[in-house]
Amino acid sequence: MILSIESSCDDSSIAITEIATKKLIYHKKISQELEHSVYGGVVPELASRLHAEALPRILAECEPWFNQLKAVAVTNEPGLGVTLIEGVTMAKALSISLGIPILPINHLKGHIYSLFIEKEAILPITVLLVSGGHTQLIEVKSYHEMETVATTMDDSYGESFDKVAKMMHLGYPGGPLIEQLSREGDATQFAFTVPLWQSPLIAFSYSGLKNQVRLAVEANESSAYPDIASAFQKTATEHLIQKLKKYFKSHPPKRFAIVGGASANLYLRERVMELLAPHKAELFLSELTYCSDNAAMIGRAALEAYAENAFASCSDITINPRCKL
Ligand code: KG4
Ligand code: ZN
């Protein structure tokens, strides 16, 4: 079995995955959303301290499996430096005390492999990764061959939901709150410009849209927030759809997936389904429980790393907060 640890942002999570069957034996996650909510975003030092408290509590429940562990997997990149170190330090301690190797796992690969928890991987696949830290279009050929074909020039899709929720004093994380508020609103009441709509670039940008929304929030009473939220969600998603459409002209999709915390957005899922219909492409989605950060996806990615002996020792594992894929 492999024990996997995730602490790249504000979720403390540990999972145990059986190597031979890919079965998830144990999975627990303690979210810090409530603690960060008052600040309207993640406070890194607070997150770090909360991991230091939550991770050992979860680990204590895993003790019955300790003698069956062949490796300890841990997210070592990308993420917040002060929170990654909590998971990596725990992985080092387990490695030394149990005499097992470490599997360093890239968080973005974890999100991609969240599609294949308890399943065989089906590759190649084109993946849209939308989370709080990333908005990327990725061609995935294998665990090692992943090419980012488009990325954001500034903010990410999920982050823009967090920022808009903060402007409206709704709390954190903003994604689910804005999605819910949008249902009560009328998107036609506000006309926001779709980012980069005239640009031939296949890239993403959310900073301009965020400013348009800020001006609308400042100029209107809170009774207009549902309409603003709805128009924002529509425009933010239309931007993804326009760029995907452009990309599909030269790279028609056969298999397509949306992963990352923001892939839970049902409006986005519907829009992508419409877009894929004429291509007769198959859409892959993670289960809702595995869209946001979790250790089960890290454990699933670790099965690939284990098969390739991609081990690290305590002395050579590094933390790379800004690393991409
Ligand atoms: O993957 P994740 O848990 O953490 C990162 O790796 O960043 O993603 C969290 C992000 C947050 O920005 C959150 O607001 C966003 O995903 N999110 C959503 C939704 N649910 C979560 N964004 C839009 N709509 C949602 N329903
Ligand atoms: Zn993530």
C-alpha cells in the first residue's frame, strides 16, 4: 500500500491506496475553509499551523496499515511553500521511521489522475485544469509526457470566483458561493466583456474581468449581486469556451476532461458538454468529492510513480512552490 499526503494549500488530507488493485483503502480530508473565510482567502502562515495540527491527527488513524506500506507519497510542488513543507516533513519522518522510500508528486498531475481513482488511466486525453492556482489546457500522453498548451496570463478561473465573492463579502471559497448566487440572478442585466475575445492567442486572463466586476459591485446595491454574479460566471466561463473552441479547430478532441476544484462548477460542465457534442468527444470528470484538493488523487498519481520507481530519499526531495508540470 501507499500512504499519500496532500498539504499544498488549505486542505490537510491523507489517503492509503492498495498498489495491486488501485483500491482506495482510507481517505480523510480536513478543510480549513472556515478558518480562512473571515480573511476572504488563504492566509499561508495560518494554513501551515493548521496543517501541523490536522495532519498528525489524521495520520494516527492510519497506524493499523503502517506495516503494509511500501512507500509514502507527498505533494512537493506546486503550492504554498510554508504548507508544502508540512506534508513533506511528515513524509520524511515516515520514510525514516518505517524504512520506506518517498514518492514526490506534482499536485497538477494529482488533479489529472483524480479522473482515474480506483480505475485504469485512459490516455491520451486533453485536460482543462481549473483550480484556485491554475488555469491550464494540457495534452496528457502519459504520466511523464504532459504538455501545457495554454495557460493564464494572470489570475486563474477559480481565483476569480474567490475574488468576486470577497468583493461581495460572501466568504471563502468563492466558487460554490458565486455558483449558488448566480442561480438567483439574471446574467443579461450586466454586460461584461469576454477576456481576449479579439485576440488570436490561446491563453487565459481574468484580471480585466475582475476589474469590470469590481466597478459593477461598487456602483450597485447588494440587491444587484445575484445578477452581477450570474453575468460574471457566464463571462468567465464563456472565455474558457471561446478559447477551447479555437483550440479544437486545429486539435479536434477525442477525449476531454475538466479537473481541479473549479471543475465542480455545473454551469461550466454544461457549457463544455455542449461544446463537445459536435465533436462526439467523450467527457471525463472527477467525482465531485475528488475535484478539490485531496490525498486520494495524490495516491492515484503515486501508483504511476511507484510503477516507474520514481523514488526520492529524505535528502534529495525538494519543495518547488512555483513549479508547473
Ligand atoms: O483544486 P483546488 O481545491 O485548489 C487548488 O489547487 O487551487 O481548487 C480550489 C478553487 C477555489 O478557487 C474555489 O473557489 C474553486 O476551486 N471552486 C469553484 C467551485 N468550487 C470550487 N470555482 C467555481 N465554481 C465552483 N463550483
Ligand atoms: Zn489543487
